Amino acid sequence: MSVSHPSPQPPTLCRVFAEPGGQGGKRVAVFLSPVADPQTAAARSGAPLSVFVEAADLALVHLRVFTPTQEKGSSDSAALAALSALHARSPLSDLLTVVQGAGPGAEEQSAQLCGGEWLLRQGEVTTAPVAADLAPLGLAGLDAWVASTGRPNLVVGLPSLSALEAFIPDDHRVAAVNLATGTTGLMLFAPGGPGRIQVSFRAFGPLKGFAEDAASSNMLACLTGVLASGGQLSPDTTLLRAAQCKPGQPARLSAQFAATASGTEVWVGGRVEAL
């Protein structure tokens, strides 16, 4: 006699970092119940990222993240989606630890709930101005910084939102400028944005394996460190609202920051909407 097994529960589909109204951001499938074959489930989910909750209690959440074709070590978008889905089912502690991955390569990160949004600790950002040759990018004469939480990025300030929108990246030239400055990614930013947005930015990383990212927590952390070190953030707040402006895939992110003895401590998160 054959024994029937219950079908796995369908995932919760979320959009992370979306604009109000659900535009842009990143789609994530959250599997809250055990799955025998996560890779197959991820391939069938229809989402670019799938996150599987391995274990969860009030203070610790253990996750594994997959693309449709392979396991991904970690993803802030996936972690935020999982925390939001778990918290909606049964409230979590407002401050907890998230572990992503399996075995010795697992990554551990602190998370906190702030104003209804989950934020993930990016670490302490250190910054320094740099004299970079930006002419190959058509950006000669602009101010630039190297900012890092462990992975150095080149941050360049543009004069206006229109200049930010008009920039057309060339992977080879971006990679060459990164190599020349000892950085791994490029971020361009301009003040302002729609609604309550204080700063808008775009993030490029051909040396990291992508042309332009739609929502990058680490890049925003680096930008926050640059703005804080230059006195460009209001002393009356510790929260920065930012718009990431990849063409056709806009995103909204939030950064919480605090000055330290050697840099700026930054946490980054954003809205998660169930689809």
C-alpha cells in the first residue's frame, strides 16, 4: 500500500524595496514550511530568489537562499522577505540574529525591527576622499570617495537627478575605473528624489558579476557613510530615505546610522509587500 505525503505549502510571494504602489523592487518567494528539495522548489517558484526557513525562534532565524539554478550564499532582500513573513505569522523579537547558508560558510547578521521595517546591520563604514580619473566615465571633475564595510566601493557625487538618470554605463570602463581605484563597485548619487526621498543613487558592479543592481543594501550603507562623514545628513535624524534608480526597476531603501569613533555604523532595510 502506498503512503501519501502532504504536498508542501506554497510559498509566500513578496516584493522587497518596492516603491509605494508595488512598483520595482525585488520579488522573493518565502518558504515557511520544510521543503525536501529546495533547489527544485526554487526553480518552480517563479521568483528570481527563493528563501527557505530552516529554523526560527524569537531570537534566531536560520535561512537558505536559492536562485532558480543554484544556492546563493546570502541575500539581504531574501532575509528581509523571510523576516517579514515570519513576523506576520508569529511576532519575532525586535532584535535578533539571522544566519544564512549552511556549514562553515554560513553568514551571520543582526536584524532589528524599526518603524515597521526590518533593517539588517551592514557594519561600520569607513570613508576617504580619492583623486580618481573619472574621465573614462564622462564624469571628470566630480568629487569621489572610497567607502567600505569590508568591500571597498567608489562613490561619486553628481550635480543633479537628471545627470544621474542620464548616465549610460559601460561595463568595461566601469571595471577599469574600479581596478584603478582598488574598488569593487561604483555608486553614483544625487541629492533629492520623489516624496520623502533625501538621496537617489545607482549602483554598478561588473567586477562583482552584475552590470547594475536594482537594490543594494551594502552600496547604500557606503553612501550613508560618505554623506555622514561629509556632514551632509541632518543632525536631527538618524534615518536616511533613499531611492535606487535602476532604469525600469526602481527601489526604495532606508538606512539607520550612528557615528562611531572611526566611521559610521549603518543598518539598511525597507518595505516588504506580500503579493
